[in-house]
Amino acid sequence: MNAEYRKVRPAALSRQILSLTGQLETLATAKQPAPIRPPVNEDWNRRPNRRFSNDATYAPSRRY
């Protein structure tokens, strides 16, 4: 383990991390923003609140 630990160079690692961070920042700023999606039409999914005329007199039940 000591032999492997002696191979580690903190200054070189720090320089490499800074270099990679700079590259990542360059890539992130050059990237195009995601296209804006159109809003979803939810009218197709909407169900009426009351199914039957006497629903208002009963406690809410499970709806499918």
C-alpha cells in the first residue's frame, strides 16, 4: 500500500481536477438549451366530478 501511496501526486491530481472542471464548464455552457415542449392537452383526460345525480348525497368513494 505504501508503494502505491507514493505514486499519488497531490499537486498533479489537483491540476488534473481543475483541468477537467474547466472542460466540463466549457461543455455545459456550449450546450444548447432543451427545446420547449408544447403544453399537454388535459381535456382528454378530464372526467366529470359527479357520475350520477345522487352522488352529492353520498360520501366520496373510489373513482376509476
